[in-house]
Amino acid sequence: MKAEEMRAQSAEELTKRVNDAHEELFNLRFRLSTRQLVNHRELPRVKKEIARLNTIIREKQAK
């Protein structure tokens, strides 16, 4: 999802997405440790998504 689409969402929706992304990151790390993760590039993708979401939430709070 692009940043423009994220900015159109409410703060509650963004917070829910952050929680979902953290859960996904946990599952990816677990699969990595058990050597079941095929595409290791998923980890940085999810981390960047979390950072984007947190930045947008912070922008909304500053307004």
C-alpha cells in the first residue's frame, strides 16, 4: 500500500494495520528461525511498512 493510501485512512485503521504488521513480522521471524521462510526479503518489507505506518500516525497526531 502506498503512503497516499495510508494517509487517507483513520488513525484507528492505521493502528490496527501496525498491529497486524507486527504480528506478521513475528511470524516471519519464527519461520526464518525454523528455516521455513523461502523469501527472506519479506522481513525488511514488513519493517519498512511498520515504519511508514508509524510515521503517518505521528504526522496525524502532530496536526
